[in-house]
Amino acid sequence: MEIRHIVKGNENDDAYLLIGGNRLTDSGGTVGFVDIVKASGGSTTINTRLIGTNQSNVESCSAPDVDCDLEFRNEDGDVIAESLANLTKAGSTGAKGLARPLVPQRYRLAVTGGTFVVRDSGAVDPVKMAAESDLVLRKPAFNESIEVFTTPDSEVPTDGEDEDESLDTIRERGLDHTVVTKGDRVVLGFESTGIWGALSYFAERRSAGSIGDDPQIDHRALADLLEAEEGVSLRIRQTNPNGNEQTSEFDLANADPDDVTLYLAEGGTLERGESDQAPSRFYLAIDTSDGGPFTDDLDPGDEFSVEFALEGTQGEQYAFREGQGAPDAFEPKSIADDRLSEQYPYHESADGRVSAEASFSVRKRYVRYDHTTADGDLLVEPDNETITGTTSILPVTDLSATIVRDDDGEPSRAESELTIEDGNFSVDTGLTNVTPGTEASYRLYQGQSLQDSRTIIIVDDAEDPARLRLGDETTTNLTVAPSESLSNLTAMVRNVGQVQTREQLSLDIGDGMIVDKRYLRVKPGTSKAETFSELNAKLEPGEYPYVLEIDGHSVTGTLTVEENPSVTRVDDPGTEGGSAATDGGGDYEDDSDDEGTDDGGLEAESSDGGDDEAPGGEAPDDGPATLLPFGIGTRETFGGTVLVGATYLLGHWV
């Protein structure tokens, strides 16, 4: 806080600033603190975290090396003390040992001479007073949210390359992401009041200057605050380590200044006093490159949690270590007592820990093109020569592309900047009204460094550049004998696009009775005949529809399986029309896949009782009979069977 005043008087007179010592009208007691400091010039700046301690930044009359001419009288006019060290009735002073940092209260400010009256209530009044005001210390506030955004690496060129980056600059160049691209910076913003007096003290110790002079200070000042037992904590750690992998943590104390930047800013959420000009928000811009401020290098896919907290335990309060004279500002009682945890100095006994949490993750640096072939070639339409895609790279990155096309004459060359917006990019190739099928070379640069090299192919339709179609030569009707090869079934596949492609050709006969799938690769402008000689028509005689399909295009046809002329159907005994049919109309069964006797016949089966049974378990008709659910050829042998009315000749049934 800065107190502006005008001090007038004789050259031999000292002017003093009285702080506190007043009686509170609401409680009838006093604020419990009084300090008197020398005042001179036009202003006095007071660090409210340090006043009353041995690190106070003002010339306090409680310090043994500050010469003050003071006199304290009681209400009867008797002198009761001539220094703050001997003043006991007025309550705590820095000279007598302050219990804890100044608590939120109303403290009187007065420019006075060196004589004071100590009332019976303990209030201290100046005998002569040039000016008076009030200092109201609010209870600190805490924002339970953390701002997260990403920004490019500090080495990315900017218009003001030789100047220090401002917070506004990195925000303008960044995006509100919780996903940071490897090599970029993640920026974390925290807001809290009540920490700035301590942070200012550590900044001055680091020769970083006052926190009000420069919005960017040495990050080690914050590291010192976190290491002191001030009850302020910040932890950034990986949440998804793999297996036995070490958990990576943010190491602010050992971070290089090139990897971490600390910014101070005015907050916009927490309520402050009308004249409070101190910052209430700080930002950390953290580099995610290898060798950065983490205990292990970050990898794409790593996830991190962020927690900023003011520590506290209900029923406990921050307290200075007991001793003679003014206490050490940053040696609380908890340092020497393992039973006490860290406590935030301004928590009351009823307060507990408060925290703010956020998270971020790391992703790869990539450029992903919208239209490519399976081999990675870029596809560009002649009436829209733009290459488009998505990227994790931030817009300020210096990316450019060079496109070269070899014509019959001189080669054509174009250079274009990549335009990046909201994670999308585009680049103009200059390949307007070029004949489909034409190729060009593409090279992507970051600055002078080559990042990518590909071939560009001009195509009619970038969404469907390699269209495979079944031509008129494709077989649509085929007649085969049972079990005959389908070698005469031909699919004539033509590539009517501009790029070579590989697609799946499928054949479905009889709605799943015979199915085949295979991949074909066809060059642009060419055809390929595909046959199915390895497939056999293992189907009953009849007609079967089939479908050939590739790349969404299909042709239908009919497969006809002829009757086997060597097969005769034998009907069941007793059926009308006799026991044998020679019209070839019986069901066909291919015996090439049957398993049974070694001589190619079928073994006869019998019931457990050894008696022959008719199908369904019924007793057979009079006389021996053979149940033949299949046709019989003139030269087929059946072991263990008996045929009625047949003649056995030379080992064959005829």
C-alpha cells in the first residue's frame, strides 16, 4: 500500500506515521496492534505482510537501528514509556513480538509528532496530528478456477522480436485450449489476493524489482514463496504415467528462465478495495519442449493436473515462532513443530484448505490433409486449387509451401503461406484449370526447414478420386456342371479415376451360399480381369443369382448349375411311379466331399439293437430293403448293403 502525504514542520522536528492503536467502535476493544514509523517526503509505502516483523520495509520505531524521539503518557499526563519496546498497555507491537501477520481490521493512519496519550482502553492517540485516515485490510479472496490457454514457443518470430513478450501478446497469439501442442507453451492463470506482500518481498530479494513496476518478474520469486511455509502451494503433475514410467512433475525452482515466464496482472473476478492497484492474478507460461521445466520430458498423450491451493486446517492458525523482539516474517511456528501443518497466514481458525484445479494434455505437432490417396499423395481439383486440412500448429507459426509442376516447357513454381484459423489450414497451389491426372511436387517449410514433401495429383473429384467400376465385359450369365470350376466367371474392373487405388471385390452367389472377397489394385485409366478359377459350383442343380461388387458399384448375374447326367433318382418303395426314375429329376448330391469307407462308398448304419429300422424308427416292410436317400450310378459300389432284384457281376452291381 502507498500512503501519500505532505509533511511540514521545523527542520529539527521529526514526523511520524501512526499505524493502528485505535479503539474499534463495534467491539469496544482495540485492534491489538500499534506501530510508529518515520515519515518523510510525499509518500510512504508499506508492505502489510511485513509490518511488525524484522523484515519490515519501513523505518519502524520498533527496530533497534531506527532513532525515534517518542514519549507515551497516560491520561493523567504521566510518562509511561519512551519507546515502543516499553509500551505494553496498547497491545502488540513489532518490538514486543507480533502473534501473526496483520489480520483484516480497520487501522488508523495519522501523521503526528512524537508525543502520544495511551488511554485506559489501550487506544493510542497522538497529542498533535497533522492528518488522519483509515487503512482497511480486507479478508483475502480466492478464485477457485484456473485459466488455461496455449501460445507458441517464445522463439517463434513476432513483429516485436527484440522486445519482451507481454501478457496481451501471448494471449493474442494463443488459443483457449486445454490441449497444448508439443513444443508450444501452456499458460496457466491464477487469481488470489493476500499473497502479493510475500511475493513482493521474495521478488526484491531476487533483485527482480517491485511487483508494481514490471508485469514480468523472475519466476524464482514465486518458487521462493511456494517453498516458504506460507501455506501457498502449486502442483502440476502427470496423471497417466505408463507402467513403471516416472511421473513427470513441474519443477519451478530449477526451471530455466527461457522455459518459464511469470506474468503479473490485474484480476477481474475478485473484489478489491477502490484504491487497491496491486495485481491479483499471476500467469505461468510453461514450455513443453524437451529439456523443459518438468522432471521428465513430455510426450504426446501425457495428461496433467494443476492445483493451486491455500493450505489450512480447521482449528489451527498461522503463528510466528515465539522469541524476543520482532518476529521473523517467514518462520512460522509450524517449522519447528511437526504436529502443525502449513497454514495460510490469513486463514481464521474456522477456515480450511481452499483450492483451484484444472488440467491440460499434450498432443503431437501435425498437419493433417483433407484429401489424400492411400499412399499419401495430395489431391487437388482443377477448379479449386486449394489444399486444406487440420493442424495442431498455432496460427503464428511461419509455415509456407512450394509447389512445382513440370510442363513441356519451363516448370511452373508457386510459393504460398499456410493460412491457419481455428485449427484449420489452407494453402493455394496455383494449379488452376490443370488437366486431371497432372502431377506436381509439394514441399512444406517452417522457416527454412523442410517439414514435408509429397506429390500432388490433379483429380476431377477429390472426394472420390479413384473410382473402380465393373465394365461391360463382366460375366452376367454362366452355366456350369455340378462342382465345376467358376473359371469362366470374370469381373472386368476398370479405374475411371486419376489415381491408383486398392479396393475389395466381393462375390455373393445364392445370397451367401458361395462368398468370396479379395483386394484388387488398379492403375488409373486401366482395366483388370479377375476370374474365380479356385471356386467350384458345389450347389444343387438350379439357377442362382449372384452379385459382383467393388467400390460401391455392382453387377448382378445368374449362375445355372446343370443336372448331372450320370445320376438317377431312386424313389422310396411304395411311392407311386415305381422304384426308379430315369428322368434325372432327383436331388443331386455331390459325393466328392463325403467321408466314409475307403472305397468311396458309404458305410451302412444300424441301431444299437442290430435290427434294421426304417427312417423315423418304424419297422421296415416285409423282405429285405435298402434305404437310399441318394441316386445310384451304374458303377457305384456299396459295401454291407443288399439290393433286391439286382445282379452281382464281376464285383459290381449292375
